[in-house]
Amino acid sequence: MPEEVKRGRKPNDPGIPEWNGDALKVRRVLSGFTLKQLGDLIGVGESAISRWELGQRAPDAATVERLAQELKCAKKAFSRPPTLR
């Protein structure tokens, strides 16, 4: 496995623009999943889910697709809304 895959992605790497880990946590909890349960469903460890929720890393595009499917939402639900400057 390539080293970058082992370490995961940094926030805002390709996968989804402006990754919002808080949105993942809210959807996971409201869906009734533990970190382990959701990780098992999409094929990752609970530590990966935790890092995504904390904003330490962001999942790749294929994983965002699986998250959206399991949590029954659109992929864009995990994006931060645009901010006014």
C-alpha cells in the first residue's frame, strides 16, 4: 500500500472541497452508527473516521461516495458552505 494511502489525506485534498468533519460526525451520530460500525461498513478503521471528523484528514473521493451512500445523503453534505468575505 502506498505511503500516502496509509497516512490518509490532509484536509481539503481532492476528494471533496472544503471537507467538513463536523457534518460527518452529526450524520453518523444521527444515523445511530458508532465509529467502528461506520468504519466496518465502508472498509476503514475507526481511527480513520475519527481523524476525518476532527478535520485532521479528509477521505478520498471514492470514500466520500461510500460515506454518502451509507449515511443516505449527498456527497456535498460533507462540504463546508461558502463563506462571505
